[in-house]
Amino acid sequence: MELTSSGLKDFFKEVVEMIEKEKDYLCELDRKLGDGDHGVTMSIGWQAVNNKLNNELADIEDCGKVSITVGKTFLNAVGSSVGPLYATGFMRGAKIAKNKTVLNERDLTEYWVAFAKGVKERGQAEVGDKTMVDTLEPFANTLEVSINNSQEFEAAFSDAVKAAEKGMNSTKDIISKKGRSSRLGDRSIGVQDPGATSAYFILSKFLHFIKSNSAKTV
Amino acid sequence: MELTSSGLKDFFKEVVEMIEKEKDYLCELDRKLGDGDHGVTMSIGWQAVNNKLNNELADIEDCGKVSITVGKTFLNAVGSSVGPLYATGFMRGAKIAKNKTVLNERDLTEYWVAFAKGVKERGQAEVGDKTMVDTLEPFANTLEVSINNSQEFEAAFSDAVKAAEKGMNSTKDIISKKGRSSRLGDRSIGVQDPGATSAYFILSKFLHFIKSNSAKTV
Amino acid sequence: MKKLVNNPVNVVEEMVEGYVRAHPDYIKQLQSNDRALVNARETKENKVGILIGGGSGHEPGFLGYVGEGMADGVAVGNIFASPSPDPILEVTKAIDKGAGVVYLYGNYAGDVMNFGMAAEMADLEEDIKVGMALATDDVASAPKEEKDKRRGIAGEFFIYKAAGAAADFGYDLEEVVRIAKKANQNTRSMGVGTSPCYLPQTGEPSFEIGDNEMEIGLGHHGEPGIEKGPLETADKIADRLVNDILADIEITKGEEVAVLVNGLGSTPKMDLYIVYRRVEQILSERGIKIYRSYVGDYITSLEMGGCSVTLMKLDKELTDTIDHPVNCPMFVQK
Amino acid sequence: MKKLVNNPVNVVEEMVEGYVRAHPDYIKQLQSNDRALVNARETKENKVGILIGGGSGHEPGFLGYVGEGMADGVAVGNIFASPSPDPILEVTKAIDKGAGVVYLYGNYAGDVMNFGMAAEMADLEEDIKVGMALATDDVASAPKEEKDKRRGIAGEFFIYKAAGAAADFGYDLEEVVRIAKKANQNTRSMGVGTSPCYLPQTGEPSFEIGDNEMEIGLGHHGEPGIEKGPLETADKIADRLVNDILADIEITKGEEVAVLVNGLGSTPKMDLYIVYRRVEQILSERGIKIYRSYVGDYITSLEMGGCSVTLMKLDKELTDTIDHPVNCPMFVQK
Ligand SMILES: Nc1ncnc2c1ncn2[C@@H]1O[C@H](COP(=O)(O)OP(=O)(O)O)[C@@H](O)[C@H]1O
Ligand SMILES: Nc1ncnc2c1ncn2[C@@H]1O[C@H](COP(=O)(O)OP(=O)(O)O)[C@@H](O)[C@H]1O
Ligand SMILES: [Mg+2]
Ligand SMILES: [Mg+2]
Ligand SMILES: [Mg+2]
Ligand SMILES: [Mg+2]
């Protein structure tokens, strides 16, 4: 499979919609661990992205340009913790997608691995710190391994999303070590990390997208 | 009957107790018409009076001195609207009681009439303005008339308290013209005036006191 | 109701004690009466003394406004209750420097009686000349024809500012009273309440209000206003308040005003500036110039929710008083 | 939750607009980014620029502290969210007068990343030297051994004050950073929360708390604290806060401190002064001298209930910064 720039933009639009739906749930998780705004922040950021997609980006065909604009727009609209984290992810992805109007399976693998590594580097968090890295690192590791084993992108991405889900779930049972919730100590146990959750939602949205939009993915 | 200075002080102590009991009710009335503090104000004032009664006034036998101290103490402790009003009442009463260790029926009549007139003069309110004057003026008028007719103080005072009660009840149905509640217009209808109520309580407490303490009233 | 207090009966005493200890360079308590506070630096000889006062629970009103450029002393009442004549008289004696003392307070039955009694005593017993100016800025509290029945709310701040400056300029008692009264004549306020405050001693709400309601024109002790209405947006509220004010006092294109958007206690500054934004738009549309703006908690009602808007129409004389620097514990203007 | 707002999505934009219009002599918005505000009067040539910032909802923090003697500019974030690098960079460019810019902010993951990215961009793209000092004053947020993990709360005010004065004294970038860091090293805060605030967009409480509970050591975004406990008297709360602070930093008999009793939003000044009263008693008992006290809403969390106590241990250098006059829209000191 391949993903055109318009496919990439459609995916981002589906993220926009998904975030609106999950907004309250993400806020609820953050209320228990942080300052209760993760859903609001994601919504502000993705609404800004939506605006760009419908305007400046409407005719842009360079997947790199699309991805870097998504990252920067998200960052400028939200700041906060997740702004630099997700923005760095999309900007690292953009390096892979630079000057490409179509992303092939290899590009997409590299894109998402770079995305995950970018977030980790920006936040300096490790697996087990109860952050989105708990979702993203196992996801990226599995994606690389599965691709090397099976060569089939959709199946490999599906494995990776399963690993992401496991990672996300694991945040329930650990004590937070990064971000606002790290001050909670034991009181953070039992609640799933909001960032780990939103990261999982984005990845699983991508899986769903490539499965159901084979028409758009060349 | 006659009232000794220690009888007068006992009466004031019963007012102290009564106010503690009625405090919440008086606040509730004031919440509907004013700023909700009438019971609190009365309590602060009468607690200060109580303190004087148990200390400085413990050995004072001059009913005038007792009454003026009650008025001044009440005023200094509360300020507010009812401070000057009730204080003026007790200070005018004190003029009648000056240098007397015992108050006879004539003194008592004059005392309470001066009390009512003092309040009215201080507040410049008329009957029908929805204030304590609605209680006090009919009370004083009836007391004077009944005394002149029957000569029997307790019966006359009983008539007067009935008139006071009627006056108090009348405040329910009128629009307020004085004090905070005067800004309410029509919205003041239906609620009994807190000051009219506390004034009635004091007068009816005095009636009850002279009825049940004939031992102390010489 | 959750308060950070000890015994609710002692809130005023303990607040005053904390206040005096927090700002010993600014304020001192008179030995004669612990509800009588005066500027820690002596009032200048021959300056007219400015005395303010009223109930507690309106902080920074009123004790927060004692200092250079504003009041010389304050008489502190119980919660939402006028001080008694005693502390008023003690402050009067302490701050009179031969030029007399001006009492500034809001038009409430209790304050009128207590300040009136104190003024009589100052005259008769102490031979001190006393002048008075009452704040009657709340347009919601009585019709236009009966301005002298109106209560004073946040506009008192401008009256303190005007009189405080006039006294500092060295004007005599009559002049200070004239300027204070002019400030009052030129000042109009109106407020909305969204949530009540709770009297410390009763724990009861000062008024009842539905989840989606606001009280239009409420008084700052929780006295009900003109009407209850559905909770509106900040813009609609600002429209209502400013329009009611401008229907009451003529301010024409090109004239200047000072603006105060006052929080009642628990309304965030964020909300106040959002209200201010619309106030400024309306005045701009009408060509009314804003000379200076004050946005914040100037005269509050414990933790009440809501705000008021105040406009003071300026002429040269009042503008000078607005510009005059102030140095009080709770309000400083350079 | 009742707010005086229009569309909740626009609260920050509308607040900033109102703020800039209310105080045009003090503050202006940069054309390049409407979340970038700077002092209306140009920063002096060769003065180190002071840049503050953080999420909105903490007013007067942070935009209220731009002015003479404090910050030269502020980057304004969304509610309780760090500003992005863009407005930080724009302010940096506007206030750099050749001597570099110092960033002052609280130790939050988001702020660390965004200010960090902006600093890199200022260095690489604009060739502007940037120094940083983070507030880590909240003793409740991490053990003593890990002070650099602690978050910044109301103590940021003292850090602004110290750095703002140092820059005004003409010190260079390294000196300003040194003094800001020393201020932070000498500053400890701890707070209690009694009622939550409500995010405008969600309408949800920032934390849950029972009718008779308080949250000890909560953060000023509603982050839970050390423990929930029964609501205590003001004296007991002050005891807890001051004792935890004094267990964390040694302040011996005869040493001097600056004190800040900070309200979180809806706590009346009355309550704050009652808390202050006890703070003063404890310090007096220990022979610690209070050099100057600040009591009021300095860094808030919308309409959150509760307060914090901050002590800054003083030496000659820090005392001079405390004395330095300030003239900001929301804070003036003569
Ligand atoms: N250093 C970090 N590295 C990775 N993720 C982080 C880090 N700090 C915070 N996060 C993520 O950010 C999420 C919180 O995001 P959000 O609520 O939007 O921001 P804020 O904490 O500024 O309110 C956390 O749930 C966590 O997953
Ligand atoms: N001018 C007046 N003359 C007589 N009574 C008055 C006057 N003004 C107020 N009152 C009485 O005072 C009562 C209110 O007292 P209180 O609540 O203690 O004082 P405040 O109004 O200062 O809070 C009213 O119910 C009314 O009876
Ligand atoms: Mg958050
Ligand atoms: Mg009352
Ligand atoms: Mg009252
Ligand atoms: Mg946040």
C-alpha cells in the first residue's frame, strides 16, 4: 500500500473528529492525574490543525510540508506539555516525508518510528514513567520487528497497535514519574495516563484508517 | 408591682437567652429582606451586654446606670442599624430610670414609652415603613391608653404586647420604605420585618418576665 | 461554605490584628479602640482628615484604603454592619489636625445613624468640625429622581480617591466636601451577582439564586436587586450595566471617564477583563474617552460572585484627583 | 460553575484584549503574535530583558507583572498550559536590548519544553543570549533531596521581584540569573486547597473534595497534594504550612524573611489576613524577623479556594530587590 498526501490529510481529519469525541474522556483521566485539560488541549490543537487542513494545506501535496505544518500548528495552538511532544513527533516524521507526495510502506514505517522516537527524545521519559512513551516505545519496537519478520505493513501496524494498547494499559498500574502527575506518588496508581491514551487513539485511528480507506491508499 | 435593679438585670439576661434561641430565625427573615445578619447582630450585642451584666453591672443598683450601660454596650458591640436604634431606646429609658434602684409601674410605663419613642426618633421611620417602629409605636400607644384606662400594669402591658404583635404581623403585607429592604419594592411583600420581630420578642419577653417572676418584682 | 477562619465570632478582630501586623509601616491601631485604625505616619498639620468606614467583609474596602493620598483613618464595623460611633469618634480625634475631618461612607441606614451620632459627638464633645459625603452610586437601588436614596457600592472607591487627593492638595474642609460630593454626583455603578457569600457566623448564603440565574443590580451585602434573570454572557452583562448607567447620567461624545470593573470576591480577574473588554467597546462606540481604568477587587462582599461596573465622569478637577498618587496597603498608584 | 465569559473557547484572547485596552500606558501586544505582550515603554538599552510566562488562569500571574521593576514581557499560554515557543521567541526579540534575556517560569514539564525550545531558537536563529531560572518553591511537590523536581507556585512572585530588580540595577545576564536562582533557593511555599476551580471549556471541577475536607499541598492547577485532611482552622492550617516550610529550610533566630500569604482565587482577604496573623505569631515565637509582607491574590487558579504561604529568606542583596519599586498594572510597590 501507499499513502498519498490527500490520504495523509484525510487521516489527520479523522484524528480531528476522533479527538472531539474523546475529549471529555481524556479530560476525565487528566482530572485524576493532572490538571484536567488534556482533552481540551488536544481539541484546541487539532481544531487548529483542521483549520490549516481546510485552508493553507488544502492544495499542498508534499507530505513533509503537511506533516511539519501539522506539528507546528499543533504546537503554536497549545503549548503545554503535549504541544512540544506531539509536535516533535510530527516534525520528525516530516523529515522522512520531505518532498514526497506519496508515502510507501517503508516511508510509513520510518515515519511512525521517527514520530515515537521524537516524542521520547523531547520528553526524556522512559518506559515505566507513566507517559505517552509507554504507548509509543513498545509500538515502535513492535512495528520495526514485525515489518522485518512479515514484511506486510498492515499486519505489522496492527501488531504494533496491540503493543501500544498493552503499553497504554500498563500505565494504570504504575506510579507516575514525569509530568504533573509525578507529584502524586501512590495516588497515581489505578488511573490510566491521559497522554498514553491519546497516543494510543491516534495510532489505532491510523490503523483503522488504512484498513477502511484502501481506496484512498493507493 | 415594682422592678428592682436586680430584676431589671435578670430581665436583660432572659433577653440574652431568648436572642440566642431566636438568632437563626431572625437571620432567616433578614436574608429575605436585607443582608441576613439581624440575628447575628442581636446576638453579638446581647452577648456583650451579658458580659457587662456579669461583671461591671453585677453590683450596680441604679436602674438608670444599668439601662444606659446596656444601651451603650449594645451600640459599641454592634454598630449597624439596630445598634443606634435599640441603644437610643435603652438610653431614653435610662433617663426615666436614673438614680432609681426600684422602678414602679409608672416608671416602667414611662420607661417603655420613652424606649419606643427613642427608636422612632433615631430612625425617622413611620408606621407602615416596615421597620421595628411598626411594632413599637402601636405598643407604646396601647400601653399609655390601657394604663390610663385600667391602671393595672400587667394587664396594660399585655394589651400593649398584643398591639405589638399585630404591628409586627402587619409588616408582612407592606412594602418596605426604610433600611436595606427599602430597595426591594414589591419583592419585600410577604416577609415579616426582622427588626419588628426582634422588638416584639423583647417586649413579649418582658411581659413573660413580669408574669413569671413576681417573686423578683417586688 | 468553607472558610479559613478560627472561631467565626472573632473574624473581624483577627483580620484586623493580622492586617495591622502585616503592614506596621502603614497602619496602626488606636489604643482607645481596636476598631479604630489610622495611618502609621501622622496626618500632616492642617490637612483635612479623611475618615472612611463601614462594615467588614468588603476588603480591600475599607481598611485597605488608609494611606497616603487616600484616607487617614478607618472605623471598622462587624461583618456588613456599620461601625458604632465610638471607633469613629476615636479616629476623628486622632486624625484631626485642626482643619476638621471628612467622613466618607455609603448610604446605608446603619452608617447614616452611626456616623451621624459620631459627628454630633465630635462637634459637641471634641469641638472638631466634621463634614460628610455619602456614596449613592448604585443606579439599581432607587430611581433617578431619588438619587439620595441610593446605596453606595464600588463607586465609593472614586469618592475616596477624589477626597483623599483634595485633602492632600491642601484644600479646606468645605472644598474637600464639595469635591467628594461632586465625585459622587458624577459617579454611577451597577452590578450583577452570580453566587452568594456566606456570613461566617451563620454559614448561610446571603441570597438564593438558581444555577442558571443572576441577580441584576444586587447590593454588595447581597441585598436583592432589580430582577433575577437568566445568566448571560459577559458581553450581554456589560451591555446591560453600561446602558443602565448611561441612561442615568449624560456622558456625551468626547467626554472623559474613569472606569472601574470591580469583582465581588470570587470572580477571577480573567472574567473581569473579559467584561472590561466589552465596556471599552461600548464606550468607544459612543465616543466616550477612557482616561484611566481600574479592574480588580476594589470593594468586595466576601466570596460573592459577580461584578459591577462604575463610571465617573471627569472634569479637570476630578482628573487631577484620579492622577494623584496613592500608597495604601491594599492599593498603590504611582 | 458560573463564569462571566462569552464563548469559553475565547477566554484567553478576550482577557488579553481587555487587559491591553485597560492599560495602554503599561502594556502592548506584539503584532507578530497576540500572545506576546511587552511593556508599553521600551526596555532600557543594555538592560537585561526579563521574560515571564506560563498558562493563563493564574492572574495577576503572569501578564499582570509586566512593568517597571519586574518583567519586560510575557508569553501567555492557554488556561493552565505553557505558552508555545512562538510567543516566547517574539517577546525575546522585542525585549532584547543587547544584554540578553532571562526566562523565569515554573518547573512544569510543558514550560520546560516550550521555554527550552524557544531558548534554543533564540540562540540559533536570533543570536540572543538567554538565561533561565525556574521556580521550584513548592515543598509539597517533592522531597527535599529532589528540590529540582519541585514545581513552582506563588514563590514565583519573589523570583520575578528579585530578577526584575537585579535587571533594573543594571546587572548583567549572569548576575541576574544568579540572583533569580538565589531567590528561588531561598524561597519555600506550601498551600492548601479548599474548593476547586472550573476549567471554562469543560465546566468540570479541577479536583474533587468533600464538604469538610481540604487538600494539603495541592498545586495551583489543582494537581493533588500530599494528602487530603479534614478542614482545619486557619491557625492549624498556618501551623502546618509554616512548619513544613521551616522543616525544609533553615531560618534561624534573628534572620529576616519576606512573607507572602497568597489567595488562590475565591478566598476573601479577610481569611488571608487571619492566616497571616498566625504566620506572624509563629515567626515571632521563633525570633524570625519579617522584613515585608504581601497578603492577597498574587498567583491564583481561577476561582479556586485556599491559600499558600511563602517565605523567602533574605540577605542584604535580596532585601534590596524586595525594596525596589515596581509599577505593573496588577501590582504596584512604591
Ligand atoms: N516528559 C514527558 N514525556 C512524555 N510525555 C509526557 C511528559 N510530560 C507529560 N507527558 C504527557 O503529557 C500528558 C499530559 O498532557 P496535557 O494534560 O495536555 O498537558 P499538561 O500537563 O501541560 O496539562 C501526560 O499524560 C503524559 O502522557
Ligand atoms: N430607619 C429605621 N428606623 C427604624 N428601624 C429601622 C430603620 N432602618 C432599619 N431598621 C430596622 O433594622 C432592621 C435591620 O437590622 P439589622 O439587620 O441588624 O441591621 P443592618 O440593616 O445594618 O444589617 C430592619 O428589619 C428594621 O426593622
Ligand atoms: Mg493536563
Ligand atoms: Mg441586616
Ligand atoms: Mg448588616
Ligand atoms: Mg495543562
